[in-house]
Amino acid sequence: MSQVGRPTIKDIALEVGVSTATVSRVLNDSGRVAASTRAAVLSALQRRSFTSRRKRVSDGLVAVYCPYVRADYFGLLLSAVVDSLERHGKRLMLNFEDTPGEAERLSPLLLCEMTEGAVLILPPEPMEFLVRLRALNYPFVVLDTRLPLPPNVAAVSAAHMAGAQMLTSYLIGLGHERIAAICGPPEWLSSEGRLAGFRAALAETGRLAPAELIEVGGEPTIENGRRAARPLLALPEPPTAIVTYNDKMAVGVMHAAAEAGLRVPDDLTVAGFDGFELSQIVRPRLTTVRQPVNEMALMSVELLLRLIERRETDMLQVVLGTELVIGGSSAPPPASR
């Protein structure tokens, strides 16, 4: 049996006396494995520990998994991660996907002959898969996450709740009392955090967010922002400000406002979240919350290198602060001017 530090699928298969396909099914929780066999494979994974550090093909090769290559947010993250890894002299194995969600696609990362660690950018795979990957002692860092992770899984993200709370408090300070929120996919941790920040800012003033002023926009696109804004603007008493899950949705709200004959910010304040190029080129420029994309990428690489080198790490899960960027899309409500 191979004596490399991290066990491979082949090592585990030989030890348990099953095929590599069976081990892969256990790792991916496919459900097509007998309970006794599954238990034997998991037990073998737990027994294996690092015993040596001989030279491997994988040394210096890091996987970067980015499942959303067509979205600007992920492109920025990916570029920053790649630049940082290259500055550290690491070679890259890039894994792009346009149709994410199948855990099988990450199986090559489990082979220590291929990579010595990975940065997983908002991986859509089930949390159980990441937990099993962690149990293998395979070094990886989740850069942004869909769901809450166990404390032993390394992760870097932005302060979604604090950023949304800061933005909403700013709008309250301008005098807005009827502020609406358009959320992203409800199952995303970032969407939940941003909505919680919106609610927290209102609660600080002794108010609750009326259900009629909260719309679930779904996938964060311009069209979904436009669609979600229409019922809000059609209310008998419409909001004077709308905050959105991201900048694309905010642009959609601007389109819906124009369709309704409203001017931004004279009749309606609109604010987003992300602070990327789109927020700067739209007119009026968007009030938004800027995510620290470069810092998130740099931190994820630094954390991964510590895990690869078995160095002591003070904190496995890092949350980085956001910045309020005030643009021309926000102003006091019409009644106060």
C-alpha cells in the first residue's frame, strides 16, 4: 500500500478490499453502497494519518474550482486567486464548470498525486461532501460559501450581514421610512445574511420590515431585479428606497422605476451590494456595499498554504469587512426635500 501522507482512493480501496468506484461512491454519498461497506471505508479514512512527505507529482500543484465562470463576481475572485497562487510559485489546475452541482466533479481533488490542495469558490456541492473531504485531511479552503460550514472547514467570506446593516442604516439616516428589500436565492447564506442585516438596521429604530416590502428575487440577475421591483412599485404606498441582493438586481430596479415613470434618486432611492464595475458605469452611479474581493482571494490562498504546510492557524474561518460606497442613486425621500 502507498505510504504517501494523504490517502488516495486507491489506497483506501486496497485496504478495505473494494473497488475504487465503491470508495468514490462512499465519498460522494451516492447511496449505492451497503451500510457495512460504507462503514468500513469511512473507518479506513479515519485511521489513515500523515506518515511521510516524500516528493509527489502533486507538490506545488493547486486546484482552483470555479463553477460560475460567466458571472463577473466569480471572474474577479478567480483572477485574484490565480494571481496570488502564481506569486507564491504554485502551479494551477483550473476547474471551470457552467453546470455545477454534481459532487462527482470534485473527485480528482481527492487524489494527492494530482493536487496538494484546493481553493473552492462558492462550491455548490452538498455540505456532507465537504465534510468528507475534510476528513481525508486534504487541504482546501472554501472561498465564499452557500451554507454554514462546520468550524473545522476553512473558509473566507465577506461580512454580508454587517454590510447590509450599514447600508440600510445609511438610508434610514437619509430619512427613508418605507425601505424595501429584494433578496437573492433564499437557500444562499449570503442572501440570508444580507436580509438579516436589513432587518437588524430597522430593528435598531424600533421597526419591523413589513412582509409586503420584502421580495425574493431568486437568481441575482438584472431581469429578476426588474421583475421583483414591479409589485413593490405598484403598492398603494410604495417604498421610497429599495435595497437589493446585488448590483445587477439594483440595475433591474432602475429599469422598473423608469418603466413606472419614476426618476432615481428623485422619486426612488436604489442601492445594491458588490461594488464592482457595473455599479460605477450605471447612471446615476449606484450606492452599494463593496465586497473586499482581492483581500478575500489573498486570504484564502494564505490560509491554504498554511494548511498545506501544516503550519499552526489561529483561525480557520475568516470574515472580512465591507465598505459603503455612496453614489448618485441615493437621496432623501421626496417628502423631506
